[in-house]
Amino acid sequence: DAGVTQSPTHLIKTRGQQVTLRCSPKSGHDTVSWYQQALGQGPQFIFQYYEEEERQRGNFPDRFSGHQFPNYSSELNVNALLLGDSALYLCASSFVNEQFFGPGTRLTVL
Amino acid sequence: GQQLNQSPQSMFIQEGEDVSMNCTSSSIFNTWLWYKQDPGEGPVLLIALYKAGELTSNGRLTAQFGITRKDSFLNISASIPSDVGIYFCAGRGNEKLTFGTGTRLTIIP
């Protein structure tokens, strides 16, 4: 049984560009949450998707948007990248109870 | 964004020693969770606590949900080399998780 998978593993972009990160949830999970983890900090909640709708959102600007597909997989899009967007982006999936995390995508903005 | 207060920030211990770390919040949570994160990996769930006062064990790990619902602690007994990593507490309210600042555990040979 595959756990949560994310792609790509690493990504390098320049300021002003746009990026799309992808997440496949653990089998049987229908809810996907996205977190940003800056170096040396704990993960910060970006938003959560359930039934293809954004259910909750953290304190992140509209440059951060997402989508959930009918197969429960999800994408995180970030527009107009800033240097401060450099971080590990974590996806977590759940079904009713606890969230299980993927390995993350390391985004570097130059 | 909000982060929970977790202490200590780092610990240097010898193999076989016991470890204790805690987490406090200004907000009440319905669930407290403890995760461990290794370099280049996502957090892995260690223990979940669902009721105030609850004490739960998972092998050498023991965690408690504070009676005020604003704190939690994690103990690791008889530490081994694979315990090295960063430990995060997280409080869950309204589905989203709020994480602590992390405790980095290093085992001195």
C-alpha cells in the first residue's frame, strides 16, 4: 500500500515564475492538506481540500491556490514566486482521523 | 503564522538516557499529536491523544494530553541511535494542524 507521494522531489525556480506541485494521497484517504515548512521551523498550514473544494485556509496570500481532482489527488500552485517562498512543501492526506505526510517537495526560488 | 511553544529547542544526550519534551499553547486543542521528522522526509506520526488527561504509550514513547487542553508532553525512555531527529508537537482544531517549533534530539556517542 503506497503512502502519500509527492512530485517533483526538488524544484528550482526564479522570482516571478509560477510553480505547480503534485500530491497523491494514501489509498482510502479523501482529504488533502498542504503545509509550508521553512528551514528550521515547523510546518505551517496552507489549505485543505475535501470533495474537490477548499475547506479551510491558513494565513497565506491568494498567490497560493490549489485543486483537488475526483481521484482525490491534489495540486498546489504558487504564482509570482518570491524568494521567501523557498521551503519544503508537504502534503498530508487523511480519512476522518489523523494526517499522514508525504516526503515533500523542496522548492528553491533564486 | 502561529506556532506552538515547544521546549527544549535541542537536546544532546547519551544513548540509554531518558528524554522529556513539552509543548504549550495559548489555545485549546481537541487533539494533540507528536510527529518525528528525519532529514529530507515528511513528519511521521508517533502518538495521537484525544482526551484531556489521556496518557498513551507507543513502545518506549509515552505522551500525555494536558488537563487544561493547552499542553502536552512526550517522554522517550532508554534512547537508541535511531531516535535522532526532530520531534514536533501539533494541536488539531477544526481539521488543521498547528505545529510546534520542534525539538532536535542528538545522541552523543
